[in-house]
Amino acid sequence: MAALLLVSIVGTVFAACPNSTPPDQVNRDGCDSRQLGNTTTYEECAAACCDDYQCVSWNWDSNLDATRRPAACKVAGTACCWLKSCDGPKNSVPCGGAKNCTSWSGTSGHPTPPPPSPPCPPGQTCFHNQGTREGVTKSYDCAVRTHAWEFAKTTLPQRGSFRTAYDALQLQACGAPTPPEFDKFIPPTYPTPSTGHLVYADPNAVVGGDGSQAKPFRTLEAAVDAAGELSGPVTIMLHSGTYHTSGVTLTTKHSGLTITNINGGDAVISGAVPVASDKAKWTHVSSNTWKLDTSGQGLPTEYGLRVGTRRGIRAKWPNGDPETASAFCVIPLGSIASPGVYLPGSGVCETYPQYFPRLHDPINTTEEWWAYPEDWPGTFWHDADGVHPKSIGGYGPFFYSAGGVCSGRTPSHGYWCSANNPRAEVGQHNIDPPGGFFYGDVLPQAAKYSNPRGAIVHARGGSMPYFSYQCVVTNVSDGKIFFDPAIGCDQGGPTPYTPGKAWDWFIENVKEECDSPMEYFYDVEEEALYFTFNGTDTPTGDEDFYLTRTKVLFNISGTMDDPVQNVTIRGLTLRDAAYTYLGTTEADRHWLPSEGDWALQRSGAITMEGASGIHIDQNQITRVDGNGIFLGGYTRKVKITRNDFNWIGDSAMAAFGWTSECLNANCSVRLPAKVGPDGRGGEQPRGTYVGGNLVREIGIWQKQSSAWFQALSAQNIFESNVFFNG
């Protein structure tokens, strides 16, 4: 879940459909039953609900039993399929005579739009999606916002007038004077160390340097390699400029190392590689879309584009910038499970696809493990009770599973792999990743996609609206878009394949959709970059393009018995780390940390495991496409202080430890990883200090994100941090 979630719960409204046989009910969450008053038949009743713009979801079920089976109706005792898309037939079909009856459609109209705002008077600035509860006066609202702004300025005085917080609080609408300048990251200046070894690097230096002040290395990698061969304290001094890195690993031989800027210079560590542009290599495709021949450059095959320092928009439908859309969604006050509403220009589709299940091993091939108090003599276990069901939140027996719906994936084990997991048993969650969807009316142009393999579908949904999933397309045929069964669709515990709960979505990385300014598509086979320019702009040969390639910029890697110690990274800008939401490499495998609804990749732009005394201080971490900083396994006394995190793809900071492989005290039964019930071995992030950081604009890709996430981590301290726009 998000770091902060305000929730209001309202009751469910039920209305009887007239003249239905048997007399069933329509479950219409938040809908007004009077809107069905003029219907006289079952079909009219169904169509009226589907046509109703305010009707979020509905289910025709005479029993409304606990299993909530995927049937939209019952006619004369015969179970029927879910309603077709609202853009298609608005009636139900008995399962015995319908096609695709094993598939479910969650489509039942559009989410409730936010109430129209009164027009803003000329010359005034009004709130936009202010999120304030009804009944709160503007004067009170503005007083609270102003207090929050003043508190933020006191908490982080280095931000000055804190224009970014002022804008996030929409204080313009309160009439507060607008600060004249934006607060931004300014690299601090440090004195040159008077002791130890100094190793210099300059990205503009000539090749063949020796790391001296007169002949600096040209790359970060060369400086780090040289530092590892020196004894005693070592400081790598980085001149201003951009260091395009494939990633560096710091091991125990780097203990005591400091990496810093020189004299407050803007030293940038980037995970992207420059794209060479030559005006003669551009050819016109259509409208404002052009193609750049990049053959011979050896560009990465998994990529994101940077245009200068901005994210490019990977060719998508519907059009819209995922980074700067006015809002991802507005969740109406009502229910935590409400699908919410996207505002115009957000670039998502609200006509929901009809998904079909992914093929996987039969459920009887699932391996399950249970542990009970008697398996761990002398330990204290909480018993399950009426408030805490078994195996949830540490109550009752321990549960783990492998295979089943996780077959063919990496890792192939976790709490949610078995449909018999205890949370599903008590009706809270289930898991069954989708195999794809029928594109039909929702994406008819898919039939003309020339090579859709590698396209990515982003879908918000699952059991709760704050999930988002990314699924990789393998092919399009027979009216279906198929997802890769081994990669993607695993970014959360519960599944996106829940009737009526796989909500807003978009598809990206499709050549034919490269048609809007700042959109791009990189054709790996053709070695060509397609780009749509703004307005009447055309290629000049001076384009400032970069493709991301590196997922982990700094990997601080030791062991619990032999940790990397006392490394400091300070005064730098870290940016352009590549996507990690698909799970294609070790850096971005998604693990299930518990019976909770999170899944998490064990990596960040800075990744550390087996480390102690690490200090990440006064850096800017910006436009990285995964996590900002990740602490895994054994870490102790890590300090993350005075950093500026902004425009982060996932979470800003995350800590995720290990337990042990043992299922029981004598370890006669071992689990497939260090995920058992016993965490006393200490292989977790502990004693982390997080202080004085600014975290803003996070969760660009993964909506289930946070300023700080932790699982199997303890004894951490948080002080004087400011978080907003998450």
C-alpha cells in the first residue's frame, strides 16, 4: 500500500430488478437504485446498469454467497457469464450457449467521475483535485496547508522557501505569495581530504589517465578499480560531468572508500548511453515521426529513453505522459476497493479488457509447507483468533508454497503460489495471473500491429486499486493479446485477473503507436530509433538522446560474515537507472516478502547487501526507473541522509531481509530460499537511520510504492524527512 492512505467506507446498495425470475439482486457498489426503476425485464435491468455512467460494478446473484463466484446473473437457476463490454452487447448470455464462457468480463461502465468543479472566477487560482473532504471550509483548509508548508520549511531549511512543497499543497489557491524561485538540488562543497589516497576522474579527460590530479581517469569504473587496489582510506574525486556507467561493484576491498564531487561540481552518474545522432541518418516516416538509423552503435535492447534530462514516452496508447499526467487517478470517497477515476489527459484506457487466465501447472502440483508451534519448541507463537485469521500477520501456523501459478517463473515460490493459501481460504485474496485479453473493441488496432512482441501492458487493478501490473506481450492472434507466461504480471501478491477489478490500463512499446510528441520506439532488429517531434520540429543531428541500460549503478556487495564497511557516497546526482518492473534479470526478480499484498524487486540504483556503516549523503537520485536505494539481507548502521529523491519509478527506499531456510527447529525440512519462520539469525537490515531527506514524485511506473518500504527489517529510525506527491 501507499505510505499514506485515507479511506472512507460506505455501505453497498442493493436494488431488486423488476419482473426477474428468480427475484435476484443487483450489487451496484455506490449506485442509486432509482436509476433501475423504469426497467421491466431482466435484460433491460442489466442494460440499464451497464449504461449507467455512475454504476461502478454490478453482479447478478440471488445468493450473494461468500464465494462470490464469477457469474453476472442467474436465469432460471442457470449461471450466466459476465456482461460483455459496455461498448458491445448489453445483455447476459446463458453459459450453455455463449462463447468464451470460461472468460470473465469486468466491464460494467465507467467509474464515477468526480463532481464538476465550479468555474474558477477570472483572475483567480483554484484548487485542482484538492482532495479535501466535503464540509471543510476553505479558510480551514488553507490554514492547514499553510501550516504544513511552514513545517516543511522548518524540517528541511536547506530548501529555502520550498517552492516544490508550496506547489504540491496548491497554496496558490489560498492566495499565499508564490516563492520566486524553485528549490532544487545544489551539490554541496566539501574540503579536499588531507589524508589517505586521492583518485581523480573526469569524463572529459583523455583516454589513458592514471588517476592522478594531472591525468584523471575518464570513467567511474577505472577509478573504482584503482581504488580497490589501494590500502587505507581512499577518496574518489569526481570532476563535473556525466559518467555513463554500466554499473560498479564495491566489495570488501573498497571498505573505507568515499566517492565525492570536487568543489561542489555537478558530478552525474548515469545508467544511460548516448545515442549518436546524425542529420543524414534521419528519414521521415509520417507526420512528425522520424526514424534514426543507429546501426553499429550497440545500443541496449532493454531501454528507456532520455531526451536531455527528461523521460521520453515509450510509444503508447492512449497517448499521454505517465510522468506528468494531471493525476494517476482520483479514488472517490467511498471504498478502498473503488476503481477510482482518471482525469482527462492521464493517458489510460477506461474500457476494461476481458482477460483470460494464464496456463500453468495444475493446482495439485503445488508444493505447500506448514510449520506449527510444536515444530519450534521453546518459542512463542501468537494463536489465530477471530480478529487475526491463521497465518496472517504472524498469527497461527506458518505457510509457504511453490509451483502452481508460480510455475515457470523466477522465483517459482512464495506465499501466493498456492490457491490454498490462508488468505484465499478466508476469502480475502486469491491469485491467478492473466494469460492475456481479448482486444475486441478495447484495442481494435492491435490486429494491425506488425510486431507486437515486447509490448508492455500496464494495468491498475487486482484486488485493490493501488496495484499496477506490467505484462509483456508475446503475440497477437485470434482476437487475443497473449502475455509472456514467465515474465511480468507478478508485481504484486494478489492477481490483476479479478472480475471487474483489472481497471485502467495502457499499452506501450508498440511501433504503430509512435504518433505523439516525445513518443519513441526503438526497433532492436532494425537498429532504428523512431521519434515523434513536437509541432513543426524536425531532426537537426544535435538531438540529446540517451537509452538506459544499467539497473544498478552502485552495487555494494559483501556478506554477513565479511561485510563491506564504511563506504560513503556523497554530493552526486544519480540518474537514468533502467526499468526493473519486468523481472528479466537478477536485479529485478519480484519476490513475495510475506502474506501481504506487496511484491518487490531486490535492487535499487544503489543496492547494498552484506554491508555496514554505509553513508549515502546529500545526493540527488532522480529519474531512476526502479527503486532509489535498496538494502537487502544483512546491513547494519546504514545512514541515508539529506538526499533529494524525485521522479522515481518505484519506491524511493526499500529494505528487505532474509530469515532462514529451515521450516523446523532441527532443519530437517528446508525451504527453497531463506524465507522460513525463523529470523533470529540477523540477516536483515537493522539500525538504519533515515533523516533529512526529501522524497517527491515517486511511483511513476509501480503504483504500489512508498517513500520507504520495509519487510523483514527492524530497529530503523526516521527523522525530519519530507514526503509528497507519491
